[in-house]
Amino acid sequence: MPQNLNKFTKSAALFAAVLITASCGETAPEQENVQDTNEMEQQVTTENSFLEENATKEGVSVTDSGLQYKVLLEGTGKSPAATDRVTVHYEGTLTDGTVFDSSYDRGQPIDFGLNQVIRGWTEGVQLMKEGAKYKFFIPSELAYGPRGAGALIGPNSDLIFTVELIRVN
């Protein structure tokens, strides 16, 4: 009989925990998964709408991969290859305008290999010449895709970068 009582006590405790969790506004893991999936689908729809509308704006060009860009200032120097190192100033934002990274804010340009960054950057910066300033509208599949990055860049987020190509190293 004590074993049956022990099983009953465990079952009652588990049931009470479920009730308490439900009354506190917590969601069950299955509900969280459904909410996460719905939020991700909404994010993709919102991002697609942004890019579709943006592609029709004056001065915006679209490459075969879906990368969108706008020339803010044409450069006159040399263009980098995908394997070159470059020095750039940049600001990265979400489509809602939230800044997630900026070399301008840090007060220093950055130097990196073009083949060490997201595909949208590798493709876009190769379109530039030294001295140019472009705005890139990068679809999520050319950025971080379904995994996102850091605290601000969620899964399937399209990104906007203003990039100034200072030099090809």
C-alpha cells in the first residue's frame, strides 16, 4: 500500500504543478513550439513583403541571387575579389531600423576577408569600387538564415547594411 500511495502522491504533485504552471500564464512546450513556428512564419512574410516593396523603389537594383543594393556614392578605385581583404565602414540594421552593429559608432573602420562574412556581403562588396558607399538589402538566405545571429538578429531576418569601401588591401 505505501508504494501505491507514493505513486498517487507523485501523480498528484505532477498534476498540481501543471495546474500551477497553467494558472501562472506559462505555456506548455508544445504551445511554445507552435508560437515559435507562427512567429517565424510571420517574420518570413514580413521580410518578403519588405523586399518585394523595396525592389520597386527608385535606384534599387536586384542581382540574380536576390541581393538588393542602392548606390549612394560611386567609387573610382579598384573593386575587390571574393578572396581579397577590405577595409570598410558600415552600419547594420534590421528592416525596422534597429541598429545591431556599426563601425561608425565604434569610430573605427574594420578590416576583414570578403570570404569570411555572410554571402550578401561577399557578393555586394564585390560590386563596389574603393571610395564607394552602397546600401545593401540582404535577404535572410544570404545572411544568417533560419539560425539568426546574436540577440537582435532573429531567424530568417533580412538585413540592411550601409557600407563604405575604404580600400582593397
